[in-house]
Amino acid sequence: MTLAFSAPVTTSYTAVPLSLQVGQYRSALADGAVAVDLRDARTRIAEGPLMGAIALDVAEALDLLAPDSSNRLRGATVDARWVLISDDGYDAEMLAWHLQARGVQGARFVVGGHAALRSAHINGTVGDDLLDMFDAH
């Protein structure tokens, strides 16, 4: 899927990194970043979920993650730290750029996307709080 935006976005150059290598994925999440799985539902079903990630439709993700959107998620602030994952990384890269242009300097994409995570045998993480919830039932 290709992202489409209704208004052009311009921004000045910033030295803030836009990407994460696969080897940095777990440490970014351990430091408080939130994984966002941008793969479509059919792909998530076929390849399996990315544990601990918020699953969003790539076409709606900018509206939900941008702090200046009226439809934003509660956690969508300029201080938010998103790790964006798409199939191959390209849609996530574009979204990270647009989020950074809107002031979210903590938006990053995983180079190579879910395919690279899968090749490295990384399927996300689940925190103790979520495990406790399942353990209680």
C-alpha cells in the first residue's frame, strides 16, 4: 500500500535519526518506544502478529499518530516515541518522515521492515504487565 497525503508537508533538515536497524529494535522498545505495526490485516494473519505492537492501517496511521490531528490517539504527542514497522520498511519510512515534519522527533522506522525483523527471528516483545493480565485469567 502507498501512503497518500492531502496536504504537502515541508520541513527543514534535522539531525534527528529517522531509522532504526533491526538490532536496535528491542532496545528502543525497552527504552519506552511503542511499536506500530503498519502491515494490513491479511498480512498480519498470514505472517503472524508483531507481539506488543499497536496494529494500525497505514492509510489512517498519520491521522492517529500526529499530535496536530483531531483524531489522534491519546498517546500521540510531540514527545511520543514510535517505532514504525511496515512489510519492507518503505511505508514506515514515509510515515516517520511525515511525523517528524509535524514535530514528533521520536518517530523512527525499522530498516527492512517486518521482513528484516522476521529474518532476525524477532517477533516483538510483551511486557510483564500484559503477561500478568493473561496470567490472572
